[in-house]
Amino acid sequence: MSRTTVATIHLGALRHNLARIKALAAPAKVMAVVKADAYGHGLERVARALDAEAEAFAVAALGDGLRLRAAGHRQRIVVLSGPDQPGDIAEMQRLELEAAIHHEAQLAWLAEASPARGRLRAWLKVDSGMHRLGFPPGRVAEVHARLAAMPGVDPRIGLLTHFAESENFDGRATAAQIARFDEATRGLDGPRSLSNSAAVLGWPEARADWVRSGGLLYGLSVVEGRSGADFGFRPAMTLSTRLIAVNRVGKGERIGYNGTWQCPEDMPVGVAAIGYGDGYPRSAAAGTPVLVGDARVPLIGRVSMDLVTLDLRGAPRARVGDRVTLWGPELPVETIAAQAGTISYDLTCGMTRRVLFVED
Ligand code: PLP
């Protein structure tokens, strides 16, 4: 394992971000979304940092709920994709995990759940327009009644939906989803949850009883063209490595695989110990910014498995061993994601096991 490439997780930033989401969402409560290993920041680490302040966690899979309970967390935990197979139900009852119920198949499994194991808390997921998971609006009242009558289910049924494009603050799609959800759930009892991070910022009318926030918790951008910092959030991850070579390369020579970048003059070229084998995106284009010490220099040539090459003309004093920062508070991960044709979530989720994680 490399000890050179390090992801530093800023626990203070996580706490700051949760406090800020809570302030923005109040009086709604906040589910801290820690699915996908807490967006790549480390599930147990993030949950430990937020334990005193998080009122609930949300995960994608039962296994993540199990990890949280094993680490001693007693909060409410919602499994956003619910049980995936019949055997999950008893396990969820045992661990007191809450299930998002989105499909007829799950209703059949739940109907068999024994109340002797404890009554499972269920969130009925409404498909208000994203067409990924959920019951169509026309079925919500009937499914709600069926769930509430099941002996193994807690009769306080939650009502949940997810937005497809809440980052478009003036778009019609989210307003239409809110209206469909309201219409479908009118007159039904139970806590409601609609908003993800972007909706917390842009759709105050959708805050309801619980918001589910992931991206902002990690200080990530949830609105295209804006960074988390633009809204007062702090990045929770810094990805860094070291320069392991500084070479002089002559005018006209080509750098890296397939020689995609040609030196316009004799120049210093730095080689840093990180590549797509660590999770740095192979698609990062030449020109993607990288910090060598405090100097911002462009990436040149192709990203390889273990290495990237850098134009060091802007950092003439750079030496082997110098710290290289790929993203973090001084270099928004959104900038790198844009250069790589993806989003920040994709990058933080993509760190591989070769990267050493530390906390500060
Ligand atoms: N709720 C559901 C159902 C989700 O799938 C997600 C993430 O994809 C979230 C909430 C959190 O979204 P965000 O990270 O944008 O806050």
C-alpha cells in the first residue's frame, strides 16, 4: 500500500457542515446521508464524527446499517433502497433499521414479518417524477393503508420522495414533483421527507419534516458551476501526494502514454505519485490544475495508473518530495470533476484501497 498518497478527512468540516445544514433546514430535522462509505470519506469515521449531532443516518444498503449498529450508533437509520430480499426484513427488525418501501415485492415480504421481532418502521417511497424507485402517486393511499395494517410494521408510516434535478432552482420539474407528492399524500398521517442537499438550498417549501443531505455534508458542490464553499460549506477531503521525480524535458518531446502532450520549450516536468489506480480520474484533461506546494500548475499528458505528469514551469523551485494536492479546500474537487467530465461525488466515492486515509 502506498503511504505517499493520502486522503485527509477534515472532521471539523463535517461537523461544521452538519450544523449549517441543520440551521438551513430548521425546523425540519436532518438525516445525514452516509451511503457509499459516506461518499468515499469512510462510513465509521464520518458517523463517529457526527454521532453527537446527527439525529438520523441514511444509507443505501442494509450492510451499511449493520456497520453503523456494530460501531455503536443508536440513532434512527433509514435504508434508502429498503430490503433487497425477503431475508433482509428480520435483520432490519433485529437492528431496528427503517425501510424505504418502493415496490410490491417488498410489501409481500413485509406482510410476513412477525411482530414478535419488533415492528419495522417503514417509509413509503412515492415516485413523484424521477421514475427510479417508488409507487406511482395513484397507489400511495392504498399502499399506506396496507402497510399500516401489517402486524410487523409500525403504523407510523413515513412518506418519502426524491428529486431528479433540485439543483435547478428555477426549473419546473421540482415544483411539479412537490405538487405531485403533496397531492398523493394529502390526508395521510406520517412524517414527510422530500429534500436532498440541493433542495435544502433552493426549495425551502419542500423541507417538510426531514431533509436527507449528503453532498453538502462533505462540502461538495450540489449546484453546477458553484462550489460547496460558495454556500458556506467546507470541503471534508484533501487528496494529496508527493513529487517523486523532476525532469528536464526538451522542446518538441512528448509526455506520457501516446505522447498526447508536446513540450513547447525545454522545461521541467514533475511526476507525482498518484493515478487512476488511486481513484484520480483518468479522464482528467491536460490543463487540469494541481497544487505543487502553493503553486497551481497544469497536468500534462495522460493520467496513468500510478502517476501523473505536471508542467512545472510555474513552480521552478519544485523538488522531489514536495507535497502535491489534487483537491481540497484550496482546490475545489468540483474544478477537477469538471475537467474530467463528471461530478464531485463520483471523485470522492472513487478512492481505492491503495489510498491511506487519515483524519485531522
Ligand atoms: N435521498 C436519496 C433517496 C438519495 O438517493 C440521495 C443521494 O443520491 C440523497 C437523499 C442525498 O442526496 P445529496 O447527496 O445530493 O444530498
